[in-house]
Amino acid sequence: MSWWEFWKARGEKADFVASFLELAKTSIPGIRAIDQLNFTVLDTETTGLNPAEDFILSFGAVKISQMTIQVSTAVEWYPVSPKNGKATAAIHGLLESKTPVQIADFVPNLLSYLGSSILVGHHLGFDLEMLLKTCKPFGLEDFPNPCIDTMNLAIRLEHGPNADRHQIKSEEYGLDSLCDRYGITKDDRHTAAGDAFLTAQLLLKLLVVAKKKGIKDFASLSKPW
Amino acid sequence: MANVIVNRVAEFLKRFPPFSFLSKEDLEKVSTAVEIRYLEKGEVLFRQGQDAQPHFFVLKEGSIQLTESQQESEQIREYCDEGDVFGVLALLGKRPYLLNAKVVENSLIYAIPVSVFEQMLEQNSRVALYFAAGFASGQMVIRQDLSQGQKARGLFRSESRDLSLLIFSDQSEIKISEKVLTCSGSQSIRTAAQKMTEAQVSSIVIVDEENRPIGIVTDKDLRSRVIVRSISTEVSVKEIMTPRVITRKKTAGFSDLYLTMIKNRLHHLILTEDGTDQTPVSGIISDHDILLSMGNSPAVLIHGLMNTLDVKEMKSIRDRAEQMLRYYLENEVAMDFVASVMTEINDVIIRQASRIAEASYSKDYPELAEVRYCFLSMGSEGREEQLLRTDQDNALVYEDVPEELIEKAAEYFLKIGTAIVEVLLSCGFASCPGKIMASNPEWVQPLSKWKTCFSHWILTPTQEALLKASIFFDFRPVTGSSGLAEELSMHIYEEIKSKEVFLNFLALNALMNPAPLGFFRDFVVEKSGEHRDQFDIKARAMMPLTDLARLLVLSHGVVGVNNTFKRFERLAELEPTNEALFIQAGKAYEILMRMRALEGLQHDNSGRYISPESLGKLQRQLLKNAFSPISELQEIVRIRFQLDYFRK
């Protein structure tokens, strides 16, 4: 039994998890303007699509604040994985992880990087599920951060909040199609950081569309629909 | 370790100067610090008068307009497109912005913190020079110092250039005359000289019965040994010949032959079958032949042209002149020198052509032999600016003849004009699509007819007349009696003085082409036809300058200065208040000429249409900066000639 499973068994939170959760307690006021919000746009590459069995191969992210992509905040991490994921490697072109990070380092780094920012991703749910699985042994039950899935945001902006999801072709809202539609040059597809960068550009463009539709503050942006 | 995102940013930046001059480490440092903004159409990135932001900007996609607010209106100063660097005041002087940056199309902008870049500016001279030369957009030092730009261009020039203009361009090109003029030693000096004259050569080899060389007589020998010493020309030639000739084998290497001549101070080297004087003569090399083989120096080419009436050889020499031109242009040789050299070469061709023409026709028209005529070059050759063999524009003027000769003269001079034009065509000069050539009877006229014609244009300045005036008024006498041309110039000057309103029409015409603001999508490029999406450098940048220079020079009553940049030089002297502007305009014209010629040489065409995409970022900037004096000059002309009150 390794040391983190020991924690898991006791259900105790690591210190850094506790301080991460503490940060999130201060909620963002609904009237805060969009250009005052801090976003972390992220993506993961995994060994497969089953959160129960698969592991994260790489994590890439970049932050947006003041409606500006801060390239200096870009990260690309390769957590050590128990499974080498030959099948995914074929798609992602990821063979050996570049500079592997031990899980014990990856998780605290991740949480301090995310902080209380709004998490953004394309199909964000899956990425968060994978990340949560990695963090659980350290006592994290869930991510307390507000979340935005760029796919949902795009559908909302293009079809209105009351759109019938069954009428919408999901392939039109894949990252590839959206990049084409919003004029974003697709480079580095299928690397975590590359996709995160594309998603960040997509978010910038979507937020401008949102503004035109009257979505100008945090409350209207995070309104469930 | 740089990650994918930083690399992506770096890859974009590195395509454009000044980032292309950064080392890998510096580029990474800059890329890491980039902030990416997305602005919507209609937004304003910065406003005139605002304090500089701590960033300068690179346009990633979309488009930005730089405008200047004036009292009531807003003037567009520049369009930025992909890769353009702007808002650099923050970087340079930390002064408030001089322009507004408006988003015309949704734009993705890379903002680069000044603090990160400042250090590189100090350490990297190429980066510093890039900014000093005013290549960044909207830097708006109203009148950029174009000489900095030229200097910068030299520095940024691609390293790969052929260092031709070697001393011996091509050894195999050395011409050895195999037909050697010979005579026996017992023949008279007079006979020998006669033979030389007939063969148009400067030497004769004296041989024995078996054609073995025993001596040589040259032009110089005839002067120094015969005339000076008053020897009778009936004396046998062996008395005055240079005996004991030095000989070489024909197959000897070029350097051996050349060194032999240099060491022995020979103007002529006799070649024999086995290289000794004991075998028959098989050839001769003169220092003229050596000179011709010595690469493409102007003196050599001109010398070569003056010594031939063979059209094929003239063409080959003109072709070689083009190689020399390319070398000059790529090495930033001063444009006035380049232009004068090329003009001289073109002029020599025309003079030789007129000799050919006269030789073929003068015998048939003995009564016209004394009638003076003058061949006029017009357009760019008239302005001494024709670097490439683009359209020839020329005409012919001849003295008025008595009534009974009028018809004959028209016939004769048309033949002369046509023959000259044909030689030029054979030498590779393109034909004028408008038929403004001395082979067109309309443009081969006696002086009085020319005067009537010019007066007519000046008195009734129709669109067509103005167009013709813009071509014909740049005439320059090339061969024949230049007095006729001077008389014509004076006539124009007198006519304009008596009808100054003509200048207003000319001014209106000069403003027909607005100054291009910058390369922006199809903003300035041709919108239709064969040259769609290309930039017409002649019509849009060079012609406005030529027209403005001609107009202003004529308004000062200056005649005889044809060259556009010399006209600007003269204008700078005449109007000290506008000196700087005129100097810049002249420089701009030189840059445009150079660019057009290089483009033409590269694509083997007139160089007139340039694809903005094919130019490097730097050349585009240089070109853009060269546009800047145009609009300022046009403004001066608009006011000076009161064009707002003057409409047709």
C-alpha cells in the first residue's frame, strides 16, 4: 500500500487540498464584468476514454485574464502514469512522456495553478473527471471552481439558451469544427497544450459574441440553461 | 523548456522582422511574455494623445487602421495587416500615441511587453536599426529618413548573392581573330595602311612567303615612325615594322596569353600554329579583345558597343549590361551612378543604330545629307531612368526643308527612324504599345510641325494631350543635332509662360493617382485583369512622383533637367522651405526604381507588377515608406495650383 492510498483510506485531506478548497470559498460576485474574470483553459490527453481505467498522459493549460491570453502562464505537464497507453499514443502521437512529473508533485502543482479561477475546456467534464481521479487520493472530493464548457457555450450562443440538444449535431461542435467556424488556425491538435491554446482562442472569440448578446457579467455567463 | 503554446507564438513571430533577427533564446523570452488579445471590429486599441501602453503590438490576424484625428476629420494613415508591428512609441519614446488604432476587422493581437523587448533593442543592432529606419507601422515620423531605410536594406539583404563582376567573367568568351590581316615586308607603307583602313583594324602582321610572322605594324607605328619622321609612304613596310614578334600558341591558356601581353606591353599578340615564329600565323589577339572579355565593367561594355555595328553583338553586350545592373542593384550602388551608366549604354546603342541607319539610306538621298535631325528619347529613357529594356518611347525631329524637299525628307527620316527603332528592337528593347516611336510617321516631323503640335497640347489640354505631354515633355536628344531639341525645349517654355493655366491642368493630372497608403489586401492592388492582386509600382508609385517632379520643374521654368531624382534635387535648391521633402521624394524614387528593376530582373519582365505576397516583410515596409512623400507633395501641389477651385 503506497502512502497516498493510506490517506485515501483515512479520508483525510492533504494540506494543499485544504488550502485549495479554502480559496474557492470566496465566490465570484455575479455582477463582475467578464473582462475581470480569470479563466484557466485546460485540456488533458489520456490513455483512453474510460475514467475508471485510464490515466492522464499530459496536462496543458493557459490562463486568460482581462480578456487576454497570458502566454507566460502556459504549462504542459506529463504526470507519470501506471499505464503506458499504446492505443492513445497512436492518436496523440505521445510516446514517452517528455519530462515526467511524479503524481505527488503534479497534484499540488495543479491545484495551486488552478486556484479559484474559472475552469474552461472543451468537453470539460471528461477532463475534470480524469483530473479528479488523480487528485482523489489526496482528499479532493470535487472541483469547487465554476466551470465553462466551450462546447456548451458555443451551442448556447448559436442556438439560444432554450435549444433542443437533440436537434443539434454534436459533430458541429467538436473543437475542430468550431475552430474552422471561428477562424482559428489548427496547429498542434492532439497535444494537451495545443488543444488548450485553441480552446483559449475559441473562448476569447466566444466571449466577444456573448458580449454582443448581452452576456456581460459572471452571473449571465454562468447561468444554467 | 518552452512548451507547445510558446513555440506556437514564437513560430508566428519569427516570420516577421524584427523578430526574425532575434536569437532563439531571445525569441523564446519574447514569445513567453506575449499576451494575446482579441478585439472586435469597431473597437479602438489606443487613441491619439493617450499615454503609451507598456506593450507594443503585432497583428496576428484581422486588420487595424491607424488614423490621425485632425480638427474635424480623421485621416487614415496606414493599414496594418498580418505581422505588422505597431504602437511602438511605447517602446521608443514613451510618448503619447500620435495615431488612433482602430479595429477594422475582428483582430487577434499579440501584445509584447516593452520591458522584455527593451533589452534586446539595446543589444541587437539589427533590431535597433529596424526601428530606427521607421519600418514599424504608424511610427509616423511624418517624413521618415529614407536613407536609414536604404542603409537598413543593405544590412538585411540576403547573404546569398553572386559576387559576379569578376575580373574575368568567362574565359571562353575571349574572342580570337582568326582572320589576320597580313602583307609582305616589301609592300609599301601606303599599301599596308590602306589594307588596315579597309579592314578597319589597328594592326597588320608582316609575313614571309610561308606566312610566318616577321613583324607587326600598328596605328601607333604609322604615327610615330612614319608621320613624325616624315618618311615617304612609298618606303617598304619592313623598314618601319616592329621586328621579332612575340608569338604564342592559339591553344594556350587565357592567363598565359594575357600575362604575355602584360609583361611585354603588347597591344597585339600574334598566334602561330606551334607558338614559335617559325610556323604560319593562325590568329591575333588585341588588348581590345582582352578588355571585352574582362567582365562587365561599364567602360568595357561601352567600348565594346562603340566598336561594333553588328546588331547581334550589340544585343549580347546589352544583355551583359543587365548582369552588371543586377550586381549594382543588389549591392546598393548609388542610383544616380547606376542610372547614368545604363543610360550611357542605351545611348551608345542608339548612336550606333543611327550610324547603321545612315549608312543604309544616305546614299539614296544625297540632297538630304546636310539636313540636321535629332533622335529624341522620351519617357523613362528620356528621363535617364530606363534600367530595364522596357517600352521604347522615341521620336525624331528634323530641320525644316524647302518646299520641294518636304516629301522626300518625310520619307527619308521615317526610314532613318524606323531603322533605329528596328535596331533597338533587335537589341531587346520592347516595342511601345502606344506606337510612340520614331517608326511612326506621326512622330517623325520637321521642327515647325513639332512646335505646332506642342503648342496645341498646351492650348487645348485635353486628357489625351496631357497624357502625351507627360511622355513628350521628357524628351532628350540622344543622337544628331541637339540644337533642334534645345529649340523645342525653349518653345515649350515660352508657350507655358504665356499660358500658365496649362500647369493647373498638368497639376490636376498629376493628382490622378492617389498615394497608396500601404499594402492592404486589395486596397491598392489591381482589382481585375491579368494583374489582379498585384501592385502596379509604376502607375501607383513612380508615375505620381515623375508627374509631380515634371510639373514643379516646369513651373519653375527649368528646362533640360529630365531625370526625376535630379529634378527633385533641383527643386530642393529652388525651394529651400521644402528641401527635406524634395530630398525624401528623390530618395523614394530611387528606392522604387531599384525595387522595380530588381523585380524585373528576377522575373524577367518589366518589373511593373509586384505581388505584395512575394515581397519580404522588410521590402514591403521599405516600399510603404517610399510612398510617404507622395501624398505630401500632392498636398503641396493641390494648394499651390489651387486645384480645389479648379475643376474642368
